[in-house]
Amino acid sequence: MHDGILRDLGRAAEMKKLRFNYETILDVGGNHESCLSFFPDKKITVLNIKNYGVSPKIKFIKASMTKIPFKTNSFDLIISNDTLEHVHKKDRSQGITEMIRVAKKGLIIGVPCGKKAKKYETFVLKLGKAFGKNMKWLSEHAEAQLPMDADIVNVIKKNKKVAKLEVVKNDNLNVWLFTCILGGPMRFFWNKFDRNKLFKHWKLFSIFNFGSTYRKFFVIYLK
């Protein structure tokens, strides 16, 4: 999907912009090679509650983000893309706190969030049900209660380990809605092309990161 393009390329762009060097990465909630394809020289570990087809080239750890089985400062960088919204609202703060604890230099958390995103998701979910489409991912968002960006910021800024927070927009909501309806052709497009080749045109894709967006990247620098 177009949303997948903006999500994965957007995260790669933020990782390349980081103002520190890093070798070890923990991908919390990762399930494919999107990170490895952009950073083949990095040591990547994926943590998830289930192995959703993680590449054998990547070390996989079965665990929850609310109880990460690693010592403090174990990884230079922690990334988490479209995972926090699947964690129930009551456990979200603990998940963010655990990721900050295990990270040594910084984190990038990408997540759909905000009142407008929730409104759009509710509409798409109703539309999908009307046409008999199973949108399990959106149902999980609704059940867990879609995160509010202000709540995420509050948890991050309260943590004494945090030195700086940057919030980056990703995927205009109206574009997201259109591509959700379009569906199939966008998935074909994403699977057809090499991600690194697409990344060369990131400036073109990034024009969709305007106005109210479906997702935000929370880029965190640690002390």
C-alpha cells in the first residue's frame, strides 16, 4: 500500500538523519526485511510476540514490548513502526518506558495517532464491514484504542533519560483514506519495486506528509 511506502521510507529517512552513529538496532514489532533492506550492514534484532516471517538473516526474540528481556542500554537504536497502536491503552506507557530503558542513544517510534486519525479509521472500518471486507488490523486499533499523540509526548517528556524529542508528520489523512479504498493496486506497486530504488525518490514521496497526517514519527534523543 501507499501507506506502507510512506511508513517504511519515512522511517529510513529519519534513521539516516539521526545525529549519532549506531550499529545495533532493536526493531520492536518488526515482521519483515524493510529495515534490513535499507541498513544491511547493521546488527538488527527483531522483538515481537510472534514470528511473522522474520528473515533468517535477523535475530528474532519472542517477547512483549512491555517486558523487554534485555538490560538497560542494550541497543544503540530502538525502532518501532506501527506497533504501539496494537498495544492496549493501559499498557502503552509501560511499552514506551521499556523501549527508552533498553535504548542507549535514541529511538524512532512511528505510530498512527490522534483524534482525526481515529475518526478516519472508524469510517474505513465501517466501510469495510459494509462491503464484507475483513480489516483485522483496524479492528485491533479500535479494541486497543488508537493512541493520542499528546499522550505519547507526555510519556516521553516525563522520562528523565530523554534529552530531545522531535515529532515528524507522515502520510496525509486524505491520501491515506484514498489509498485504503484503492487497496490492491497500491500493494502491487509496493511489492513490485526495490525499496532502495524507491528511497532515491523519497523527496517526491515526502510531499504527502502535509496537513493532518495518519502517522507521526517520534524521534527521541537520549542523554
